[in-house]
Amino acid sequence: MESLASSLSPEMEDYLETIASLFRIHGEARVTDIAERLSISKAGVTQALRSLAAKGLVDYRPYVSPTLTESGKRVAERVQHRHDVLKRFLIEVLLVDSELAEANACRLEHAVDRSVLERLAHFMDFVKRCPRGGSKWIRGYEHSCDPDKETETCERCMVMAIDEYRNRHHMLPTEEATMTLAELKPGETGRIVRVGSIGSIRRRIVDMGATSGTSVTVVKVAPLGDPIEVKIKGYSLTLRKEEAEAITIEARADQEDGK
């Protein structure tokens, strides 16, 4: 799977991402809609779909809307996740305009290695959690980009950052208020607090978009508790029980109260 995904051209990745997006919006991905979204002729789309079908990523027959295979869905999810992380970084950290961030994320998503992407996701979490970071740190950066704005002194900035960190620290969930994703029942939703796994499992979890602050809903649990189907950012994903146990979440308050 990994070697297959790495052998795909950016254009082929765009097709998979577009098919997945059209399915989320319309419930199907017609050749006409794919061609319009990518500004490509229908003949060009047909040729690309045949190539993707030969790689086992798309189910395609003439005059029938194509669908993604399980392998195709995984590749599309990975591409979409890369896009989301890059767009968030451009908007939330570099303060780039949303429309410009969208256009640049589309170009960058095909060139960024997974290890770099993972570092970016961790960096955004670090900025939010570090006592020297947070929203005021980002606003300080915004000031530095505008020569007409007076930059705050470092000492005052540090005091404000410490105050913000202390307020945020008191609002963080305690260990008693958290649980693992594996403890949620079908239909219940939680907010990811920490992804505590290591090695390849952690990489897979992060690659699927399960980062701090992300909302996750349990859709279905197998009879013996393994595997567990969840929904993250509109995607349906399947986790092994050990992977779900590695994700610490904060359950929604109305669920804890039994409402």
C-alpha cells in the first residue's frame, strides 16, 4: 500500500481526492463533475480512471460513476489529511488568507514527506500548549508582519503568555475526566486530548487526522471490541482496539451526565 501510494503522480492523487470529496458532497462522483472540478476534459478523466482502476484504486466501468476501492479510500484520506494540516498551518500559524492558503495547500500537499507533515502537526499542537506560545504568540507574529504596528516588548509578551497558559491549564481536563477512545460506545463523541502511541501505530493514527482537539465519534464496535469503526473529520475509519486505547479523549459533558 505504501509503495503504491508513493508511486502515484500528483495528478492521480488529485483524482482520488476529488472523487472522495464529490462523494461526501453529492453521494456520487460523475465523470462530468470530476472533469469540471479539475478543469480537465471528460476524455482525460476517463483515461485517468482506467489507469487508477488498473492499480486497484478505483472501480470503474463506462457510463457508471466511479467509486473508490478500500485502497483508494486510504490514499484519498491521506492526501486530504496532508491538505488539511498544510492549510491549518498556513492559516493558523502563518496567518495566510484562507483562499490563498487553500490554493497553496493544494500545491504543497503533493511535495511534503510524511515525516515533515507529522512534524508540522506536532508543531501546531506545541504552539497551542507551550506557555510561550498560544494565540498571543501568534498575534505577536502578526504584529511583526505589519511595520505600521508597534511590536510589544518581550517582557510584556511573556507575562501575557504566562497568564494565558495558567488560565488554559486550569481549564484542561483532569485525568479523571478523560478516557480512551476504546471506552466510548457506538454513537458517543469525544474530543481527542492526546495520541499516546509510538512507532508505526502512532504514525498511522496521526496520518488519519487524529490530532489533539479533533472530534471523534464511535460508529460501530465489533462484538469482541475489535475492530472499532470511528468517524473523524467526515471520514469513516477502522481502528484496532490497541490503537483506540492509545488515544486519550475527553467525553462530551452531556454524555457523562447520561443525557
